[in-house]
Amino acid sequence: MLNTIYLDTETTGLDHNAEIIQLGIIDEEGRVIFDSLVKCEGDIPPEASGVHGIKKIDLVDAPTWPEIHGLSLIHISEPTRPY
């Protein structure tokens, strides 16, 4: 049986240059499987920060996308594995 999971992202914008700055994964019962801020390379436009409230300074200690990409794939493929 397949487990349903939901991905939630926040990004720096909506264009093709936008970067993921937050990734959340929850299961079908609403349990958080994974949640992390993600350090971006570019700026976060004020319009984007106005939507999600995340500013560049909030990401100073966050991992980069290459640092969490593999971990996020593990949680997508094995959603019952805790992070």
C-alpha cells in the first residue's frame, strides 16, 4: 500500500530562477516527516517575503539545497522514517 505524503514549499518567487527556501513534508495524518529552511544563493524579493515571512537573514544557518536534497528524497521514498 502506498503512503500519501504532501510537500509544502516556500520559494524566492514564481519564475524559472526561483529557489526553494523552505521544504516541509507531512503524512496523510498531518504528522511532520521533514521540515527545513533552505539557504538560497540569490535574494528574496520583498514581495515573496510578504507572502511567507522568510527573509535572507533567517537562512544564515540553514543547509543548502545540495545538503538536504538527498535527505528529502529519503523522506519522500520512506515517509515513515523520522528525520
